[in-house]
Amino acid sequence: MGRGLSIPWVQRMSDTTHTGATHGLTLGRRLPNIWDLAAILTVFGLIVGAAHVVPGAFVKLNGTATAEIQLDPSYLPYYAARTTLRMFAALAASLFFTFTYATLAAKSRRAELVMIPILDVLQSVPILGFLTFTTVFFMSLFPGSIAGLELAAIFAIFTSQAWNMAFSLYQSLKTMPTDLDEAARSFRLTSWQKFWRLEVPFAMPGLIWNMMLSMSGGWFFVVASEAITVGDNTWKLPGIGSYVATALDKRDMGGIFWAILAMAVVILLYDQLLFRPLTAWSSKFRVELTAGVEGEDPWVLKVMRRTRLMRAVGDGVGGAFSYVTGLRLGRAPRLGRAWAGRGGSRLGDVVFMVIVAAVAAYAIWQIVAYVTETLGWSDLGQAALLGVYTMIRVLLLMALATVFWVPISVWVGLRPAWARRVQPAAQFMAAFPANLFFPIFVIAIVTYKLNPDIWLTPLIVLGTQWYIVFNVIAGAAAFPTDLREVAANFRVGGWMWWRKVMLPGIFPYFVTGAITASGGSWNASIVAEVASWGNDKVEAHGLGAYIADATANGDMAKVVLGVAVMSAFVLVFNRAIWRPMYAYAVRRTTLG
Amino acid sequence: MDTASVHQTLLQVDNCRQAYHKDNNTDLLVLDNVQLTLRESEIVALLGRSGSGKSTLMRIVAGLLRPTAGDVRYRGKPVTGPFDGVAMVFQSFALLPWLTVSENVELGLEAQGVPKAEREKRAEEAIDLIGLGGFETAYPKELSGGMRQRVGLARALVVHPDLLLMDEPFSALDVLTAETLRTDLIDLWTEGKLPIKAILMVTHNIEEAVLMADRILVFQSNPGRVAHELRVPFAHPRNRLDPAFRKLVDEIYAVMTRRQPGTERVTAPTPAAAFATPLASVGTNLMSGLLETLAAPPYEGKADLPALAESLQLEVDELLPLGEMLQLLRFAELEEGDIKLTPLGGEFAHSDLDHRKKLFATTLRASVPLIASIRRVLDERPNHRASAVRFRDELEDSMSPEYAEATLRTAVAWGRYAELFVYDEEADQFELEEPEEAEAAD
């Protein structure tokens, strides 16, 4: 029992730390290596390469007709449905990406070397800065049609959802227990069968948890991606996001209220109808045989399991699924191959290295050629300086949020009745994008002539602070009872209780939340450093505002530079601060 | 005996009652009317099966839990919360993983505000006393289970408590390590090297209690109360093989297997009480195994429980529920520390699988009202299905939700083995076999 006691704690922890960010962090490397460099170059080479295509495309788009957004709330259900469909389309795309990309990365030693660093870089790139550019790119694929705009919005949401899901699957595939793998191989399951019978079920709990996080994160991008302004042109798709944008434009406070309400309803609906049943269902894929603390089955799952019609439908779908996934596609393991494959061929390695080197070299050439064409060193210096401003903002606000929320979250986490109610509320709050709070801030700043550099700053953590809240609540709730009893028995109280008992106990949870919050805050700065309410526009100094302005002016070179600098900041942040912190937390606070 | 009363009373528990409140106003009694007196220079063991409330009582003594009713006094003063005179050793060790051995040991001193220099000196003494010298800077995860529990002991001893509380301190350790720790602790105690006045320990290991304690309180479950109190008259060091030692162990087995007044319901049940007989989670394989063992030489149908426990490497905590369930199913009888095979049990042991299942089904329907009732409901229903919820609710009227769940799980396992019904976990309902037929019937 004693040794067992520490283990469930760790397991529960790993349940809540299935975020992409920490998956990246658990990979163990701290300093960038040659593969990271190749990854960075490849990502930016791709971006720059595509950016060449874009300027020409602008011209054609001028005539594109887009919907007029009505602020009448009766239109909202329709807009909400459109937005929700977009989010689920993006989720489907993310799943497809996850199953292909993460699987390839986990199965191929060579691909893994490049693909995982690429994923890490992609995760750090503030895609929000590229919104305009991806929109224009997709619209140029479908000139004169709204399909391009739809695809662009879906792509933007996809970029906010896919990376952590892919990391989650990759991590699960890499940590598959050896005995299960051996069992699958000894029964000669083909690679296809093994994937669906063993690997996907094993990865399911983590994957579903990450899908939930991704849906929350996606809202931020919905609001930004449905209404795009480049220079004088504005394109709008029918949806909650463009409804919000229109309301902001027309100073319609009622509209903002209705949009918040609609979002709340949508979030509540997909949470109740989809994610709660999915989470409960996925718990059967947990490998530990000991039953965890199980809550009541969600009502939807009950309905599906107990009504005859739903059961019949479910059985049908399940039967078809199990037929397809049971096909003997792919190759069965053969003894000879398994042994021969172990060494890997030297020639293959060399060829692979040459290809990676060639891609990297081409990327360097592309980037240098593109950036030197329009920008000089002074631009880099300016971007870096603005990056420092934004970094100060992020750090300061994270510190404030920590000081404010950690004690409250611990208090809540130690009271199960409260934690049960507050936890979903915090996850709910995390989904609300900063744009919705623009009116309050802009009006206050304009009315009282406040300094935007200071007073716009809170917008950065408005959505992201909740990640700290719900992770710390989870940490405090999982804090072992016997350790609390020790503290009480030895009458440890006051500051000593925080310092010696509680803070170290929640530290890994805090770091998990802080990583997500910090990454999100950088991304949010692009939206939060420039706020507008009708004709009033307030702007702070920072890299986010730099990117937002460059975007509005259609200055692609500056967008690329700004995003590159921001990615560099985020990457260095992750490698220099969060990764060592997380490693330390895991090393020190578990008995395993 | 008289010398004991000369010693000062350290701690006094009177009429202690602990109940957990339930929604439907039926309180669940965990402890009922418990008396406990602890005097200086004695080791007292609370012996009982899991769920008998002995750990709850220990937490009440430590001031970690407030009793529903009753009076707890430490040196005459009422206990209202954790106080300086006690320190606890946990079954799970409960070391803070982020503190080193010496930091863990210093925890209690730091909380008392002892200056750093003295803190370090006392921690060093405790660490050396308990045999941890050289491990001061290690983190708990670098230590083996035995070493971790030594840290737990040092941490408790360093605050010089009057009363040392130990909650199943050795049950998470392997046999050899546990024995080493026990003898080390008893040696230090008899040599007077421990800075404590008395020890209260919780255990479910009869031999451990007889080996260490001066006084043993045997707990009875459901609700927990002191069923029996006995003195251990042997001087330390004690010899497990001493006939007097063995005799005492046998006696305690007899006490623990004795049918307690109020649990006679097995023989003369009221319908409601019989329905709600708690079923211990004892698997059919384990039952078959024990029946076969009993039927075979050297036992030939009758075995002495302590000897059986030793040869099968089963703890009382495992053997007693097993015996009781066999008794419930009329396969065996428990009597004064012995277990005796009934003719039915003998027949079971010598049958093949099919016949065993038949015997099992018959005896289940005859002796386990819960299972009989599930089957009856299924037979009566036209669609031969019944939700498990109603049975769980009915059980919860007279036992805690955890007990109800465990009982129902056991019923499911037994019913499945006997092929009396099937259980669909996802739908949480019982069904008769051949669901296709049932489908057609309605």
C-alpha cells in the first residue's frame, strides 16, 4: 500500500498533464540541437516560400462578396451553428493530422528526428499573426468563392488545435507498455490492426482530454479568423466571430452580450453532448486495472447505452468500425524483419541526412533572400526590442495571476465540493477570447485617458489565467490525504505550510498550467495589444501590436519578421525556463 | 496488573462514537461506544479487520478527526485538535517527497519553532538512533520501503512525543524488513532509548500485536467496537515459537472468529437484514482453492486457522473474510479458531467444474438472499432484465455506499460463476442468459 500510495498520485497527475506543452517538455532535451535548427528553418522556409505567392493574390480578391452580418440576436443560432461546424471540421482535420503525423513520427526513427522538433516549433509559432496571410493564401486557391474563406477559417482553428493532440498521441505511442506491444506482435496483428486495436485505444484518454483543451483554445481563433481585415478590405463569414467583430465596430454592447451568451450555450452543449460522454467512455481504455474514482455516468452516455434505438445505432456503427479496423491491412510482423530492422541501414541514414540538409539550406536561402529584399537589421532590432516589452508584460501578468490565483485555487482544490463546481467554470472561462472584453478596456482607457501600455496589459492574461486556476485546483485536489494529515499531526501551519507542504505539492500542476498560459499569452498579445471599439482604437507598444499593425497594412515581410521573433522568444522561454522547471518539478515531487 | 494503575493515565477516550451522515437520515456507525485508556510505559495494539474503525479511532486520538460524540482527554485536558503530545507514523510512510531525510525529520521541530542549531542536533540524534546515519541528504524516493519507514519513525520520535501513534506501520513492508523494524523498535523501547512514554498501534496482524503489545484491544466490525481486551504477559524479547505465545495467538483467532452477538442473523435472519448481509470480495478461485486444500491431507477437513494462515501466507485480514464467506455459503464452519469443512464443502472440493457450478448456484440461491432476489426479479420480468441501481439503493439503506458497491460486485462475480445471471457493466443491469430468446419473448 505504501509504495502504491505515491503511484496513483503520479498517475492522476499524468491524467491532467496530457497537454501538448508538457509533452514537448517531457522529451528531455533542453538546449536546441541541430534538429531543432533544421525544424526552425523548415517551418520558416515554408512560411516565406508561401508568402511569395500571396502578394499577387490580393488583387483578385477585391470583388469577393461576403455575408453582411446582422446584429439582430435572432440570427445568432444560425451563426453559432456555422461557427460550431467550422470548429468540428477543424477538429476532424486535427484528428486526421494527429493520426498520420504523430504515428509517422513515432514509428520512424528518422522522421522522428525532424518531425518532433517541427511540431515543437509549430506549437510556439503565434499562428494568429499569420491569419491574414493564410486567409489570402486559401482565398487565392478558390478565387471569387467563399470556400477559400471557409477553408482559411478552418485552417486557422486547426492550427490552434492540432499540435497538442499530435503530441499527446506521439507520447502515448512512445510509452506503450512493452508487454501489450509484445502480445500484439505475438498474435501477428498487422500494423493496421495493431494501430486500431492497441495503439489508438491506449492513447484515447489523453487524446480526448487534449481535444477538449483544443476546442477551448479554438474559440480564440474563431473570433479572429471569421472577420479578416487587410488594408481597406474586410471579409466576413457568417459566424459568432464576425458577429462579435461587427458588434465591436458598431459599438453594440447588447450584441457583445448576446454573443457571449451564444458562446456559452454552444460550449455547454458540446460539453454535455460530446465531451462528457467521450471522457466517461474513454476511461475504459485506461490501462490501470484499479478502478479510479468514478463519477456518475453522464446522462447522454446513459441514454445512448440504455435506449434500444441508440444501442442499435451504436452497435451498427461499432460493428462497421470494428470491421474496417480489423482488416488485415499492412504487414504482419515477421521475425526476420524485426531483427534486421534493428540496426538500420547506414546508407539510408546518409540519404536522409542529405535530404534534411538540402531542405534546410534551401530554407536559409529563401529566408535570407526574402527578408533582405525589404528589411534591414534595424527592423530586427526594433522587433526584438518590442519583443522584450511584450515579454515583460507576459512575465509580469503571469506573476500577478500566480500570486492572486494560486492561494484561491488551493483553497478550492482542498474542498472537493467546491472544486467540482469551480473546475468546469474555470475551463469554461478559458474559452472566452479577449476581444469580448475590448469594450470595457477601450472605454475606460479613452474616458480616463489611461496609459494603454499599462491598462491594455490585463487583456493578455484574461483568457489564459484560467489554465493556472484549473491546473492548480487539480493539483490541490490530488494532494495526498496522508501528507495533509502529517502536516496537521506535526502542526505545520502558516507560511511554513505553504512553503514545505502545499506549494511543492502543486508545483508540477502549476508549471503545466503556467506553460499553457504563457504560450497562450504570447499569442493573445497579437489581439490584446491593439484594441478597438467603434472608431476608438488604443494601442500598446509591443511585438503583438507590431504584428497586428503589419498585418493590417498588408506588410508581409514585417509579419514574417515579427512572428519569427515572437517564435524565438517563445522557444527560448520554453527551453530556458519551463522545460528545466518541469523536469525539476517531476524529479522532486514524485516518489516514483 | 496493579502496577499498571500506578502509572499515570496519558490518554482517556470515553463513549466515543463516530458516524457518517447519510442523505436519507440513516447514520452509518463506524465506531460505537468505544472506551480506551492509555497509561505510561505501555504498548497498546488495536487489532481488527479492515473497516473495523481502528484507524478512525487512532485519528480521533491524534486530534485529526472530531468524534461525533464522546470525550477524548489527554492528561486530563480535552483534545480539540492536533496537539504536541502525539506524533504519528503512517502506513504509507507519508514522507514529503520534496524534502530530504533530515528536512523531513526536522519538519515537526520547525513547526514548533525550534532554533535551527538545536533542530539539526536533535534530528541528527533521531536519525542515528533509528539507524539512518549516512542517509541525511537522500530524498525519500532514493530509499527502500524499510528505510522510508525509519524516516517516518525518526520524524515522529524527534519531537519527543509522550504518545507515539502507529497506523499499521509495517503492513506496507515485506516480511523480513517488517520483522527487522519491529525488533529494532522493541529493542530501543525496552532499553529505554525512545523519548516517548507510550505507544498506540493499529494492526490487523495478530502475531505482530502479540509480539509487540502489552495490551490488545480486539475490534469487531460493523459498527466498530471493542469486542475483547486482553493482556500479553510475556517479557521482551518474545519468542514466536514459545507455546504460550502460540496459545495466545490461537485464543485471539478464536475471539475473532467467534460469532458476535448481533451477527446471529446468518442463522436466523430477518428478511431485510439478510438481504443486506455484506459480502466480502472473495473470489471463487480463492474459495475453491481453500476448499480443496482443506479437503486434502494434512487437513482432511479441519484446520487450525493460525497454522493455515501461516502455511498459506494469508493475513488474518484475508483469511477471516474467506472463512466467513465459506461459512455463509455453508461450505465450511468457523469455530474457536478452527475451520471445518461441511459435507457440502467436501462434495464441492471433489467435483468437476460443471458440478461445482451447480452446487454453487444452489447454495447461492439458498443462502445469499441478495443473489436469490436478483434472480427472482429477473425470472419475474418479461424481458428478463433488471437495473442494478435498485439493488444498490436497497443495500445502501443499511450500509455505506462503498460496502454496498463491494457487496454488489461480489454478488456479480459469484452470480456469473454460478451462471445464474449475466451482468452488463455498461448498462449497469442484470440479465438472464440467452438474451436473444428474451428479446423474442416480448
